[in-house]
Amino acid sequence: MDRQPVRRPTEREEEQPGFLFRIYVPSERLYAAEADKLLSLFHDWLTTTRGPGFRQESYRTASGTIYELFASPSASPQADLREQFDTFSDFLNLCDNDPSSATDLLVQPACPRHERRDRG
């Protein structure tokens, strides 16, 4: 198998409008398929809770997959990306442990994280 190096993105590429992050997942990595599903779920969750202003792109190399996430100018930046992922993580835990609370979270997506914790 011919391994092609994955190059580091240039500053120009990272300055693309709405660029949020880029991650590389080697195909031989244990749980590579699960990483693909997790990133897709995160994108779906963002578009469900924050609106359709998010776009995920991915492309494969000979040795893995590169994922990129972008936000359109119309996407409401209600919180930084880390907080968004933390909230998504909380949501996944609720799906497993308390599905009705997970449903409530989707019904009221604009509720700040600390207020949701105060209610429970």
C-alpha cells in the first residue's frame, strides 16, 4: 500500500470562510469507523440544534480520512466549538442514560449549558 503523507494545511486554507477544524484519522487506527460516525453525529447535532449553517467535508487519502467542519456566516456562534462539543457529549450521555432528558435538550437547544444543569 502506497502511503501518502498528509500535509499540514496552509494558513490560506485555514482562513477559508467559516473554517472551524480539520482532523485526520488514520485508517489503521482502532475505531476509525466509529470516529467517522461520531463526527457525522456531531455535524447532525449541530445542524439540528444550531441550524443548517454547518457543513462537514471529508476526503480520503491512501492512509486515512481528513474531516473538516465549516460554519456559514449565517450560523449563530452561540458558543465556542469546545463548548458545543462538550454539550454534544452531554447529549450523548443523556441518550444512553435518560432519553427523555435528551429529547428535552433538543426541544430547547438555546438553553445555556449551566442552566440545564441547574434544572436537573
